[in-house]
Amino acid sequence: MTSFHLSPAVAEAFPSTLIALVTAVGLRGREPWPHTSAALEELEQQIAAGVWRPADEADPRIEAWHTAYRSFGTNPRRIRPSVDALGRRFAKKGTLPRINPAVDSYNAVSVRHGLPAGAFDLDQVTGDISVRHADGTESFTPLGEPGTVEHPKPGEIIYADATGVLTRHWNHRDAHRTRVTEDSTHVAFVLETLHAERDGDLLKLAADELLDLLAPHATRTAGYYLTPARPRAAV
């Protein structure tokens, strides 16, 4: 069992943080996922028709992450929060990437609701996972760059396990080691907001939507929440 932990320093700096953890066991990533395909196609049809657009940096949901990034020394217009980067790409190209069904599912939910999302293959995680400030000694290998090693700057917010960094700049980019593939069977998905009082209901709606997409293709699914008041969850 893996425990997720929101560090006291992060909880103090961002007291309205709410993180949804959605887990899937026995995930079957090589079968068709028609509901995920339909969700992607619906979003693409809406953007083509001009009836909907992804949230951009003027939206309070995205602006909050820009402010957070600046607070720990990251320029959010150069290194963008994941949902911001995905939405900009979607608005420009009119299509969402097709990676694999599990990743496509959280991408669809993320861009629809304007909330950052990510995922970890828990079979590749070492020990527990914490959301904390980096001390500068940690190592990170970016997704798709297995030969690259980076070191977060001290004070940068990261997800990390006992081996190294799982995401840099809070939610900008995932690590190669814990990436979710078609063969990942035990996965934790993450959805985040910095304003629980404003967007908590939206986050819970998004988490339920993701659970609905995952459930037909998993043996078991579950949902958990991290807050400054309840900073630990065993998944």
C-alpha cells in the first residue's frame, strides 16, 4: 500500500489545497475504452463548433497555478502547469493527443474542468509519495527522456518517492519511471485545486467523472482526498 502525504510546509503555504486521488487496480489498458474515445471526440466537436474553449491563463483556475508557480520561483509562461499547456495545445490544434486509454481519460477530464491531472504507475513507485518542497539534491528523469537527469531547484514543489522526483514544478511534467502505459495495472490518478472553497465541488465532479471512465476497465477503483487538515491517505 502506498501512502500519499501533503507536507506541512506545502499545506501552510497553500492552505486551500485539495487533491483528489483516484486509484485503479487490475487496469486493462489494451482493450477498447469507448467512453473515453467518446469524451475526447465530444470535446473536439465542441471546440470545432466554437461552443467551448479550454480555460486559459485569464481563468481563475489557471491563474491560481501561475501565482503558485511564481511563489516557488518558476516562470509559468515558460514552464506551464500541465492543464495550461494541454489547453493551449488543444486550442491551437483542435485535437487532443491519444497516448493510451488511461492517460487519455485523465487528459479529457483535466481539460474539460480546467484542473491539473496526472498519474503514477504504483508498481514503479518506491515507498510513499510526498508533495513537498525540493531540497535540490533530488533527481528527476523527464517523461520520454530516459537518458536525462535533472535536479529541481531548492524550494520547488515536487511529488517525490524514496527513489526520486515523480513530478517537477508541482504538476508541470511527470517522470519517465512512473509513467502510465497500456500495461500499467495499478495506477493512482491525481486531480488538484488550490482553491477548495471555490472549486472543491468541481474537483469532486471531475474525480467522479474519471472514476466512471476507469471503472469498466478495472477490477477495483476508489477515491481519496488530501487536504491540509487531512494530509495523508493510504491508497
